[in-house]
Amino acid sequence: MRRLLILAIVLGISVIFVDAQVPTDPQISSKQVNQKSPSEVAHRFLRLESGLLPDQWSQLSDFFARVPRPQWDKVHIVDVVHIGIDTRGNSSHVSLSTNSLGDLDSSLRLSDYPPMRLPLGVPSTSACYGDDYFGFSLLLSGKQRAVTQSGAADQFERPLAWRIDDSSFEPLITLDTAIRYVSRMREKAEDPSMKKNATRSLRILGYYKRGKFLPDELSSGATAGCG
């Protein structure tokens, strides 16, 4: 894996899951475990995560074994082409391959983007198709550490369920979410350079949305050989 972070599910992708295994620990009965399998948990989380903006992330807290810390100073825009889950005992690894549509930084500048968005759902001969890899781990967890208003760390019990073990990561979002995110941030921005970056990024994302090659004036930052 070239990166370890949270994934996003995009409409129309091909998803392949390995059936979840019931924990082999005799102290844990199937009735004690949330009935959702690792694949169901991952699928639901990724579908939600891919469409949320920074101020909506509180909706995802129960998916994590620990308090999540998304790093919004770098956001990955992706199309997912394949997902796999490998479950062994009380842990599962979720992995997927994606087509990258670029990385957004805190100044709303888009970098490492392709000259064209590769179509999904059809065979592709591109050497770049599905070659951007991401992954995260799921563990059976019933506890979560939280920080109280006094600053003290505390733990509380929750129903035993498959939860995400990774807490710090760079979010992955869909193309539509990226357009909403950059548009909203451009409206709030007071820095002229940030507004300029956002406008350029939105132009690039608009070409992807229409399935067209980038014009010459926008292709200077494109990743060679992809698209």
C-alpha cells in the first residue's frame, strides 16, 4: 500500500468483499457482536464519508474505535475501481484501488491531477487505471477514548462492533463532493490567492465532470501519462 487512510465509495464502482468471519474467541458470542459484517460496516462508512464536508464529520464518530482526526489540509479526490476486505479473526483490512483526480491542499490548489478523468464501468488500457492504492483496518471494538471538557481522557463502553482502527488520515472524497467543498470554501475565502486557486480547481473539476480533456492552459500540473 502506498498510502494508509480512509476510503471513499463512488457511484458505479465494482465492489468485491470477502465474507466476514465470526470471532473465534470463545468469550465472544455472535449475539454480543453488532450483526453488521466488516464489509457492511466498510461499505456504509465509505458511502457516507465520501460525501461529507469538514463540518459534517461528527456524523461518523461511531464508526471509529478512537476519536477521528481527519487532516483537511490535504484531501484526495478519487474514483474507486475495486475494493477488497481480508478478515482474519478479530481484525479486517480494507483495501481499494482508485483513479486519482488530484489532491487539494489548504490553499484549495489542485495538484497531481490527470489530463482527463478515466471512465468507470468500462475496460481501460491505461497504465494508470486503478493504480492509486489506499487502505484502513477494522477491529472488533466496544470502547472509545474521549476527551472531556476538563481535558481529562475517559473511556466509555459501546456495543461490540467492527470499527475503524485508524484515527489520523487524509480524507478521500468524490468528484461531486470536491466541487461542493471548493465552491463553499471559495465563498468563504478572503485571500485573493485562495480564491484564484479555487476558481482554477473548479475549472479542472468541471472538465472531469463533463468527461473532457483539460485544455492546454489547465494541463500544466497534470500527471504525465495518466488519463
